[in-house]
Amino acid sequence: MSSTPEPTDGGTPGRRGRVLTAVKWSAAALAVALLVVGVVQQWDAIVRDVATLSVGTVATGLVATFVALVANMASWRAMTAATGTRLPVSASASVFFVGQLGKYLPGGVWSIAAQAELGRAHGLPRATSAVAALASMLVSMVTAALVGIVGLLVGAPDGLATFWWLALVAAVGLVTVAPPVLARLIVLAMRLLRRPPQVVALTWSGTLASVGWSAAMWLAYGVQATTVLRAFGAHGPSVPPLATAAYAVAWLVGFLVVIAPAGLGAREGVLVLLLGPVAGVPGALALAVVSRAMMTLGDVVLAAVGGALAVRHRRRGGRGGAAGSPERPW
């Protein structure tokens, strides 16, 4: 997929595209402004809560964040295998982690476009890269919803008795990640994005591996959120499932709000809404700030690692582990 705006008949980007870009950046600026206002209003309480974080808490949170980000890469790599193409771990890290920086731009396609371009250096066709990226995104969305539902059922008071109907939603979510259904959803997404039509076929082994790695990602983020919340004074058996559920749902909402870079503003708002009753508004907002900082640091560090691997690959001048063999995802 290309990151270049579609030209009009005259060969230049249309006015509509420029207007949409301006709207996205304006909305992103508004989201950031609202987040800043919320932080300023709760600044004293946030500083007090953050000051309670020990070195052990920060270290545990960072380790959990890195584990989650690596699991996300593994989910994407497994999905490329599900399309019939296998990349080595080093190539996957180079393509995925550098491409992930695109999520900090407003809009939902920049990381896909970046990964498509970066994958070419490792013999990964653009079309295959686009399919794998869309499929792994859909898997992340479904697993986020499933983890959120399970966490709510387990952690909320009388959750199963009150929210039993969410089990039906979970069942529907499981159906959508079945390779035949997921393939049709990808074709629909490609059509909505006005990409050329193509045949999409996914293997069960690669798809299930992608789902498993995605679920592991949410559990790791749950460890991060739980560790930080407990440092802020939130205790009890309901904290881990609720923290994990809130984090997954917050990511899902932030992802769907495509006008905000990396879900900025929307994600923090959901965390405050869902975790306020457990940790208080200042504690939930402090978690949002700390979690955002940890994730950003993780993205930057891993992008640097991916960039170094890309430089090494170019210097070797080879196609070390070039794509093309329909093998198992790991």
C-alpha cells in the first residue's frame, strides 16, 4: 500500500484530501489539548501518585511493555506466515517496529503503508504485507474485545450474572477470526480502502498463532497496568482482570478513533472511565500517563533496534531470509 495521496484526474492531490488531512490534524490537536487539560487539572494528584512508583514497579512495567510489543510483532509475523510467506525474526523486527512509528500520525493506514515499503527490502510483496497488516490489526481488535469481555465478566461485581450476554458477543468474535471469515473481512477492508481486489487465503496454523500472540500481548499489558495500579493503592482480586480489560478496551477505542495519533486522548479517557472506580480518577489518569510514556519509550527503542537491523541487512546486500516459503510461523 502506498502512503502517497491518491491523485485526482489532474495528477495532483485533491482538495478533499487536503481538507481531510487538515481535519485529522485539527482533531488530533484537540485530543492532545483535552488530555493536557485533564492532566493539568489533576496535576498535584498525578505527581503524588507517580512519585510513589518504585524502581521495581517501573522496571516491571517496562519489561511487561517490551514483552507486549514483541508479542505484537510475533502476531504480525505469524499472520504473514498465514498468507504463505515466512520472514525471519530479524527481518520481521526490522519491518514491524520501524513501521509501527506510523501509528503516531493521524489516520489508520500509515503503519500499513510503512510496513509495505519496508517489507520490500526483504522480498515481501506490498500486497502480501498489506493483507498481513490488515489481518493482524483485525486480530488485535477482536482479541482486545474478547480480553475486555472476559476481564469484565471475571472482575466486575456479579459480572457473569449482569453481563452474561457478553459471552454471546465473545462467541461472535471468535467466529470472525476463523480464516475463511477473516479473509472475507480483509477483502471488504481492501475494498473500503479502494485497493485493487485480490484473492486472500489464510492458513489455520498461522492465524491461530497470530491470535495466541495477540492474546499474550494483552495479558502483558495487563501486567503493566496491574503493577502500576497497585503502586497507586488499588488492591484486591478484581484489579488484574479489570486492569487488563480496561487496557484492551482503551486500546480498541483509541484505535477506532482514527483521527487521533496512536489513540491519543481517547485511550486515556477510557482508562479513566473504567478504572476510576478502582483507583480513583487521579490514579487512573496517572496510569494513563505512565502507560503512554512506557509504550512510547518501548516503540522508540524497538524502532531503533529495527532500524539497526535494516541497516545491517542493506550493508550485507543480501536477502537474508527472503520471504517466499510457506512454512510454519515460528
